[in-house]
Amino acid sequence: MPLTKKITELTSKKYSTNITIMGDYEGSNNTSILDNDNGTILVVSDRDQFYFRDQQRNLWLSVLDSFHIDGKQHHPELGDSYTLNHGVQYNFTTKETIVEMASNYFKGHAD
């Protein structure tokens, strides 16, 4: 299934009351779906920047330009992983993988 269709389907389902959808993938620059109970979230910004955070606060991000963490400049590539001083892990993967992870998580909350 094409990525746009999968995101549109994910953000248009009916979910239990603990799930909040903000934005519309086809109509806004920022779209997110959040589990208010534990902070699990999928965020899509500008249609090409994706991230998924699980309930342990670990992040999976689509590959970015360079970024600054813990006093160092990083240049991530697909498959790279960084663990911050406080234990949260940043993992860099594809948009498709991130959307699949979010779909698998949020389908358990569909009405």
C-alpha cells in the first residue's frame, strides 16, 4: 500500500478515547496520532519528516540532516542508532518502517 494511503488510513480510523489525532495528512503540514495514556506518538512533519516514539520514549526517525546531541554533531545514516546520556535511544530508519510500526501499535486501539 502506498505510504500516503497508509497514513491517511491510520489517521482516519476511529480509536478508543485515549487516542488523539491532530492534523490531516493530506491537508496540513503536521499530523500526529498520540496515545494519551503512555505518550506513544507518530508525527509527520512537512510530509517527509517522520518519527515514532514508543512508551519507553525511544525514537525512530526518518534520516535527517545533521543534528546536535550531547555536545556532538551527528550525521545519521539509515540504520544508525544513538543513545543519549539519559538512556533514550534514537534510531534512524525509513519512513515506511516508521509508519508500519505506528500502524501495528495503533491498530490495537481501533474501535
